[in-house]
Amino acid sequence: MIKPIVYSISPFDATKDFTIKFTYSYSQIFGRHVIIRDNTTNEVVNEYNTDTTTEDRMKQEHTILADTLENGKIYNISLKVIDNKGNESPDSNTVVFSCCSTPIFQFSNLHNNDVIGSPNYKFELTYSQSEGIILDNYTIELYDYSRSNLLYTTDSMYDGALSATINGLTDNESYYIYAKGETINNIFIETDYIYFTVDYVSPEVFTLLNLENIPEEGSVKLDSHFVLVEGHSDDELFFEDGSINLTNEKTVVFNEGFELNNKYSIAGILSNIQSPTAFMCISNGINEIKLHWYVGDFGAGNENYIELNIETKISPTKSYKYITLSNRIPLLADNKKATFLMQKIDGCFNLQLGKVA
């Protein structure tokens, strides 16, 4: 008889049943004799013999029952097979393996059937393992509502961020999010498939239309001097009462659909803004304009105002700055709104600040 060959064994959780595989090609197997030892002391911790009543005695595998071994320990295993005459084969090769607790790997900021109120969302994971086994890599995947189409994948990531921001989620659509990974000792881990729905309010766009009747053609000509300028962001954004919540250093970038030349106006509405805050930045690589929101006491108690700060590069190492202030308004209370208007006319800037009644 020849000796059987036991295949390599990945780390597994000793609190669960685990099946090892081996191969033997000399004759039909009628039984097996399995010995598991503590790899440090070589003491036998489990010995198993089949008999004629064992249902799986002819299979080329062996199941280590739950709680037979202990997590956090290293063992080795060898076995012999038995033929129909009761003869035992030589000992197999000895394979060393370890037992460890199943890692906890799950999404920390999303649960099944949750609703996301934004087209962009940062999916965050949590990982822990009782014996301190380190996560090696992970992948986050987005599927459609039927789980049949993979819409987005991060590929394998090796950082400790345990997160990924997915942009462009469609309003009133449902998705599944899923993550999988591997520890440094090749334990495969995965999350559940988490079902969620996207539901957010898109800001309305108002345009002023000029109507011109063309009677000889039996038609009406419509002109609009407004275009939709769309911004993009890597942050998770929420629309609240027609406004975008940009707290906690969130940003929106607008870089197409408009042109800033020698004459333009920019207006906006602000609320719940902290001082000091740089709430808007405009740059073309040479000139950089920043608007800062401040609180200051100019002799009549604390008031709000805006500082316009313009920096123009005249060489890679030199630049000059231009600073001007808006008018001042009484201190803005929580949830109250202020308006601002910045105008550039023939190279000169005008800055106005007001309160919404």
C-alpha cells in the first residue's frame, strides 16, 4: 500500500465543523485512522478511527467536529487509510494548520433595507479578529436590485481605510452592497449582501424664458439666458429645504458650463455657517479668489461680514494679494439666512451682504 497525501489546510474556526481533504489511489478505502497533535508539544489531542457503521468511511476526506480543537492554537494532522482486509497504509504526510476565531467583517454605517438620501455615499466597513490576525485586502462591490449585474467594484484594496465612496447613485433605485476580503494568513471573509434604496430630493432649476411669436411660421421661439451648471463632489451630500449641506468640510466643485471673464456676478444664500470659514474658492491657476465668513466687533458688538481675498501669481514664487470687505450685518442667528453678491465689473469687485427676512 502507498501512503495517502493530505492537502494543505487553511486556518479555520474550531467552533465550527471543518472538512479536510486527502487523496489515495492504490485501492478502495474502507476506513481511516486520523491523529491530530498539538504542534508545540506533539501531544495527541484527537484520534479518530472509522468502523463499519461510519457512513463516510470510503470518502477521501475527514470532518473535524466543532469544539474538538481550540482557537488560537497550532496543530498537525496525519492519517492512515484502511483497505477491505483491514490493512493500514503508511502514515500520510504531516500537515500543520492553525485554528482561529472567525473575523468580524461587516458594514458599519448601513443596514439591510436602509434608505440613503444622497447620490454619493461613503460605505464604511469594520474588521476585528480575536487573535489579532490582520486583514490583508478587501473589495467593495455594488450590484443592481436583482444582484445579477455588478455595477461598481473597487478591486482589491490594501489600505486601512476600510471604506469607499460611490458616486452617482440613482434616485428611487435599489441596490445591493457587498464586500469580501482576505487576511494575511489567507482566511476568506465576506459580508452579507446589504439591500438599500436611494431617495433624495434633487434641487429644482428655474429659468427665465423669453417668448417670441413667429406668426408667419405658426410657431413660438423660446430663449433662455440661463444654463444648468452642475457640480460634483466626492462627499456624501444632502439637500435640505432646497439647500446643500456643506458642513464638516464638505465641498462641491463647479468646473464646466460657465466662463468667468471681466464681467460677472455670483450670488448665494448661506445659513448656519461658522466663523471663520472659507466658503467659496475660484481659481484658474493664476488668480485665486476666496470668500471668508467672519464675526468681528467694530464697536457695535459682534457682526458678520465677508472678506474677499484675491491672490494673483506673477511668477512661480511671487504673487500679490488684494483684500476687500463687505458691509456688516447683525450677527446671524441659527437657521437664519444671509445673502451675498459678488460682482466683477471692468476689473473692480463689489461685495454685498444681506439678511433674509
